[in-house]
Amino acid sequence: MRLMSPHRLLCALAATLVPLLLLAMMMGPILITPAGLLTATAELFSGVPSTQDGLIVFAIRLPRVLLAALVGVCLAVCGTAMQGLFRNPLADPSLIGVSSGASAGASLMIVLGGGALLQGGQFAGLSLVAVGAFGGGFLAVLLVYRLATSTTGTSVATMLLAGIAISALAGALNSLFSFVADDEMLRRISLWQMGSLDAANWPRVWIAALAVIIVMTIMPRQAAALNAFLLGESEARHLGINVDIVKRKLILMTALAIGIAVAVAGTISFVGLIVPHMVRLVIGPDHRYLVPATAMLGAILLVLADTVARVVVAPSELPTGILTALLGTPFFFSLLVQKRKYEVS
Amino acid sequence: MALSATGLSLRVAEFPLLDNVNLVVEPGEVTAVLGPNGAGKTSLLRVLVGELTPDKGEVHLNQRGLHDWLAVERARTLAVLPQHSLLNFPFTAKEVVMLGRTPHDTGATQDRAIVAEALRAVDGDYLADRVYTQLSGGEKQRVHLARVLAQIWEPSPLGHRYLVLDEPTSSFDLAHQQLTLDIVKSLAIREVGILIVIHDLNLAARCADQMVLLQCGAIVASGTPEEVLVADTIKKIFQVDAKIGAHPLSGKPLVIT
């Protein structure tokens, strides 16, 4: 028995996401009224924004809210992919080394670059730190995948071990970079690792949108394969799934999308792990519904967390990564309790 | 047309698991593979369904090499019921059975009808909306039986269909052991070729048209139950003294130990 039908959940999520996006654009150190938002929207469509509200929305709030939503989609859907691939509800993208690799890459750039590179060095709208994060994350996944692939195919169990090993290696490198860093760099490194969306700008939005396009083109087509995967690899093969091709697609997709997400927003934990789990508790593990539902819930959770992060200590702000866990955990607990009650009765 | 193996040999780390095994699973017949633990029953089964590649020998499915098939087409022709399932996600039983329809594109309406019929066939009507992870071992195994039934439910234009079962009755109570054998036999009547790995000699005698006895990776006896189940062979392979009687109703051999 299920808490809710998949269609009802999808409708409920959509009905939450849209108003939340609008609300998130109004909230901040400077409150924008619904009327102000309306004017700003009109200005966006007519050309150059001129009012204060229009400028805030166009240059700050809109890219930030969009970036939060897009990164949320990437994290949550890639989490779904990994949990399906590993047949483990506790798997998340960091399992294949992408997060620790990205951290090491970012730390390296911070330490190497010092002040000069950080301010001046830009690549397609991304700071060099972001480029380092993407490179580090992608390289780590590539290594893990190579280690686990032999002539007989890719072993998911070996990949898990290789992921742990590469994560440990990246962790050691990260510690090494932190050790040689001065106090200012150290603060940057630890802030980066908490994950934050405060560097949101339009180029980052477009790059994150690219990641979402990749994820949402691949994942819906793999829904049936992922369902079969949950039976085990042999069974999936007997059901006509080309197991190794599916694995390669999903891993490459996760490396790209999470690499981009980490590059634009730092390591935001928890979303990739908990969102698929929450959705499964409500509608069950069918990936045909799991994929769109986790995409929306991931966006909702991150936009919500980021909005609170901006408002709660205004005019300063908290790193978003802290709030995803602070907000998500109580919700997750309540679901677990509700589910238990439901099953007993 | 058949599911056939010729000259299969398989070694793992210099330890021979299969030694020159020849086997033909004919459509419309039940072939039972028996033997002591470690005789190579599961290895043979895994080679036959393509999970392991033999060092020597070939497997043909309807006269085409097993690895020359398109994955989806092979799945419409050959279904496999493993001994244990790794599934630990909370699908409903109905959804698990629906996974059997993955290789087909017959449309949701027909798939739902087939899933309902397959569940009914395994006496699993009442399980349809229950969560798989909360079922008992025997109920889970029945759900998987329904899943493989749904996979090869209809005749295929690609030739005869085959069902391979690895100890399907091990976690069943008496009534469901009987039911499984009835299902297997009725599938054989519908021209499906059945390969069943089974430990219980008497259950095997009741349903098999052909019996194959394995020891140390080689076939030591094969033929009808009457030909294979003789006291000497059983003594030689299982080191057990047995009397062979006849089933009072079916007349099939009955091994009494």
C-alpha cells in the first residue's frame, strides 16, 4: 500500500514548486511585493530593467532561484540513478567519488591560485575554482569506472570499493592542500565545501541548465531499465536490458551533471541521498514516476533551503549546504514515522 | 528447435566445473537436472542462459547462438527464475510481476491482464497489492514465478519459448510445490521447453520427461525417470541406499530412502 498515488504526488509537487519559485524571488534582504514582481516581470519581457525591483530580480534573484532549482534537479535525479544502479537506497552520487574529487580539485585551485587567480581568472563565466571542481570530480569518476571495468563488464561491487578508495585518496589530497593553505585560503576551502549558491550568475544558470537537459534526456528513457536493475544485474539481463550500456550511460551522466552541479554550487550534501528516498516512501520505487517526482522535490528542497539561507541572517547569509540537511532531516523523520504508523494499522 | 548445449566445458581457476556436457531441452518437454551439491547444476544452468561463457562448447537457442540474439528478443524467448532474488525495494507484488513484461511492447492494458492472470496462476491473487519486501519467502518466490510466467506468457514469433528454473520448489509448502509442478507441466503442454534444477528426486520423477544426473561436472546418467532412477545409480552418485517403488497413482518411480 502506498501513501499517495504517483499522479497525485506529481500534481502536488508541481503545485508547490511554482508558487515557491515566485515566493523565493520576493524574499531576501530587500522584500519585493507581488506588485513589484509583476512590474519586474513586465520589464524583463519589454527589454532592459530600470526599476530597483527589476534590477534585483534580473541580476540577483532570478539567476539565484533558477540555479538553486536546476542544481536541486541534478542532485536529486542523479541520486535516484545511483540508488537504482547500486540497488541500494543509501547510495548517492558521492559514492562514485565525484564529491571528494571535486573538493580536492577546488582546494587545489584555491591553494594554487591564492588571491590573484580567484578574482581575475575566469573561464566561461566560471571561476577557476569551479573549473577545478568539475575537473576533479570528473577525473575521480573516470578513475573509479576504469578500475571497476574489465573485459567481463563493469562490476558494481568493485565500483563501490574503488569509489571508497578514490574518495579516500581525494580526501588525503584535500587535507594536504588544507595543510599548506594559509588562514584565508582555509576559510575559503571550508566555505566552499559547505556548498553555497551565492556566486549565482547567468552563465552559471546556463551551464546548470545544460546539466539538467543531459539528465532529463537520459533518465526517463532508462526508467524501465532501472526498474529491472532492482531485481539484480543477471535478472535485468534476462529481461533484455543491455546492462553494461545502461551502466556506462548512467555513470557518465552522473559524472557530468554532478561535476557541473558541484562546480556551480559547491558540495551540497543530503539532497541526492534523501530526496529519492523520500519519494520512494510515498509512491514506491517505480522509476517512471520516481524520476519526475525526485526532479521536482530536489528543486523544491534546494530553493527552499537557499531562500531560508538568504533570509535568516540577512543581510548576511548562511551556506546553503548547511540548510539542506537542517530542513530535510526533520521532514524525512516525519515521513519515516508516518510510514511506520501506516504500516502497522 | 531447442535450447541445446554441445560439448560444454568450464573451468574456474583450474578447477573443472563442467566437463564435456551435452544437453538438449526440447520444447514441450520437462528436463530435470539433478545431482549432489557441487555437481555443477547451477554452473550448467548459468552457461545455458548466458550468465557464464563456457571455455569450450556452444549453446544454441532455437538454432541461433545464444550470444547472436538481440537482448530483447532473447528475453521474449527465454525466461530464467533464479534461486534467490536480490530485490529489496518496496515494489508491490503486481509491479514485480509487471517487470516480466519489460522486453515486450504489447501495451499497458494487455500487460495488466497478463500480470493478473500470471498472479492467479501461482495462487497469488491476494498478493497483488501487497508490498513485496513484506512477503514471506515462499510468497516472494511465487511472485517471481509469476514474473517469469508473464515474461513468456504468449507464443513468440521468434520460435519456441523456454523457461529455466533453479530449485523453484525449495521454499514452498507442499501445496505450492504441487502447484509449481502443475504449472510447469501445463507450460510444457503449451510447447514451452522447461529446464528445472531440483533436489527432490520424487518431485523430479513426477514432472520430468527427461532426467539428467550430474556428478563432478559431467553427465553420469540421462533418460526417462524410469531409466535414471535405479538403485545402483543413486548409490553411486548420492552414496545412499534406496529402494525404488512405483507411485500408486501415476506409476512413476518413487525413491524411498
